[in-house]
Amino acid sequence: MPKIIYVYQEEIECDCGNTSFQSGFFACLEDGSLVEPTIDSGWDGLYVCMECDQIFKYAD
């Protein structure tokens, strides 16, 4: 399972250089698979970088 990086600012910027204004980030499960962010989907607030598959979560 990929390491989850916690984000403390509003905009995510991945180490690969990707931002939400480029390829972006999409809701995912812990294994990185894309998911529709709904209550029934099991989504836990994770986002995957569409360039390098790094997973992020906004810190509480």
C-alpha cells in the first residue's frame, strides 16, 4: 500500500510537480484505485496524484 502524505495547506502540490491546475488529483481508496466520493463508496478523504500515484489526505 502506498504511503499517505498528509496535506496542511489548501492546494496540493505533489513532489512530481503536479498540481490541481495540471493533471490534478482524484478521490481514491487506500490502494490508489479511483472512487466516486460518496458516503456509500468507502471513500475516506484520500486523493491520488494522476501523474505519479502518490496518495494524499488533508490533515484534520
